[in-house]
Amino acid sequence: METACSSYLTRFRDKPLSGRNRRLLHEWQQMEQGLSMRPDIRWTVRRTNAEGLPVSYLVDYQIRSISGVTDIERLGEKGVENRPVYADRFRMVIDIPDAFPCVDGAPDFRFLTEDETGPVPHPWHPNIRYFGSMAGRVCLNRTDTYTDIVWGVKRIATYLSFECYHAISEPPYPEDLQVAAWVIRQAEPKGWI
């Protein structure tokens, strides 16, 4: 059975591609192969370059995860219990900059915090910015200079299920310090995560 990506592979097989375009094609193949058995993660190509290769993806996670807390306006106040609030779906955009695949051209992973209808749930996680103008930004704490995009997509799934998080205020540092403080002071002691 031919998939959307494999039909494009045929199209690109005999074309000479620049190094960047070969890498974009490789990443596209990895997305298709690496996520084909993940019914909880759906993705689409959002934007392509002039040659028709993806430079932006839209990723839908269908994973139940924390999307905020109760009494958020009183977050961190002594004696206030901020219980987790959950959502079942999160949307993330991956934008690939022109400098990719150079070390200083890493893809940008960010969750949508609003759409055409207004605010949408986004993850409440110490490694994902919840507050401020950078809300939705994901910190992947890469261990080396080469990681493919599908690795990031899968790692973020472990964030959503709280299998993986860094809440201690030491290197590599949490992305959102307020959420990290909540994890340490309330979520871990109360067994919410």
C-alpha cells in the first residue's frame, strides 16, 4: 500500500536535492515511519518549501494530560490546593527554520494556546511554557546535537503522560518555573503525577 509520503519519495527519488532538502525528506520519512503505530499521535504537513518538502508540521496528541489547575489565580499561595484540570487533546506546531539542520537551526516545537475560536487547552508541564508571551513553547533538553523531529514528537508524548519531566531549578532548568514549583510542592506530594 502506498502512503502519501511514499508517493512523494518516488517523486524525489531521482531529483538532485541539496543537503538541507535531503534532510527535510529524511525527517518526513521518519515522521511517517516512526508514528505509523501511534494512534494517539496524528500529524499533517502544514507548510512546504518551494521544492514541496515539509518545513512545518501540525501534530495532534490525543493523550489525557493536565491542562491547568484550579484556582490558578491563587497559584502558590499558602494553604491553597491547586488540583489538576485535564484535557484529552493538544495541538502542536513544529516549524523548521532556514538554518536547519545546523545546530543553531533547531526546529521550534510549540503548543497552540488559541485558535480561530479563542483559547484552547495547552499542557501544564514544567518543560512546556504555560504563562506569558512564550506560552506553549517546549523545551526538549536535547542530549546531543543530532535528534530527529520524530524523536521530539515522541518525547513530548512522554511529557504529556508525565513519564518525563524536570521540575528542579537546576540545569537544564524547567521551562516554566511556576508549573515546576507546583509539581514539587503539590503534585508529587499528593500523588497527582
